[in-house]
Amino acid sequence: MATMVQTASLSAVPTSMTAVDSVPTEPIFRLNVEQYHAMIQAGILTDDDPVELLEGWLVSKMSKTPPHRVVTLLLRQALENIIADGWYVDSQEPITTIDSEPEPDVVVVRDHTLYYLDRHPGPEDIALVVEVADATLRRDRDLKKRLYARAGIIVYWIVDLQQKQIEVYSDPIVTGKLPDYRQRQIYTRADSIPVLIEGVEVGGIPVQELIP
């Protein structure tokens, strides 16, 4: 049973920034999504630049450990086995919100990938977002959770590789100064985690199959 409960520069982060979501002490330029896209189209940013846009900041993406890579693949395969027609599973590709363009480890998206030839999926297209967390645990619990809640993403999972458990957040609070989720559940390796698509359970996955 589950238990209820940067900037436009690609240089190193300044020493005055002690955490990923810290605000620099000096005035600094922030990007909106349109400016971020313009930098990509102009070739200023390329696939080789390890950054993503989070709340207007260009944030460095963490390097992936072998367990992170393995769990991401296991999760994608498990979801593909139970997701019904009309949805598909993607991995480490951009989604677009009002102020961010994160690249979640796994995401369940409406329709087919060919539907998104002229844009990335947005919150209205997404049933589930998953981040696999080891070194990124603080970022995923704070910055990522806040931006996904603000976007109205219905269900957000954090696969915690440190504690070998999965945190499930649902029922987003979109308004207010600090967006968050009302519901939080923890699933351990002894549990099976339900997969919900638009509020309907379409299957379950034993957590031990996702976190070896």
C-alpha cells in the first residue's frame, strides 16, 4: 500500500548562486520562451549545449549516471506496455510551458509524435511527467515540481534513486505565489504504482521492476 501523507550566458554558474533556484545578487537578463526558441533557431544554442529553460533561467542539465540511464529506459518500456492508443511515451525531449522548456526523463503525451511537427507538447497534451532523481533530487523536488504545478501538469513522479522509492504528486495548485501539488504519495519497492491517464487507472507497475 502507498503511504499518504541563468541566464543567457552558457558560462559557469556564479559563486553567488548557491542553489539551482537561487537568484543572483546582480541584475541579470532572463529569457522568455520565445527568446529561447529564437536562440535555438539562430544556432546560438544547439543540441550540444547541456541546458534547459526553467522559469526563465538557462539551467545546466546534470550528467546522467548509469543507474539513471537504466531506470529511465525501464520506466519508458513499462509505460509503453500499458499505455492505450491515443497516447505515446517520450523520453528526455522538450515540453513547453508558459515560462519554461524542461526536458523530462519520461513523459506520456497525447496523440502521436507526428502531431507535434510545428511545436513541442504543452501541459494540455500531457498526462504524466517523470523525473529520475539522484544528484538532481533537490532540483526535482523544488524547481521542477513548482514549474510543473504552475503549468497544471496533472501527475508528476519523482523516481528517487537514493531512497529507492517513487514520489507521486497530483492535484496541482496553479494559482498563488508558490504553485504546488495538494496530494503526495510514496511508493516503495514493495508497492505497485498505479498509472493514471486523465484520472483513469490504466494499469500498475511494480516499483521493484523500475528500481532494481
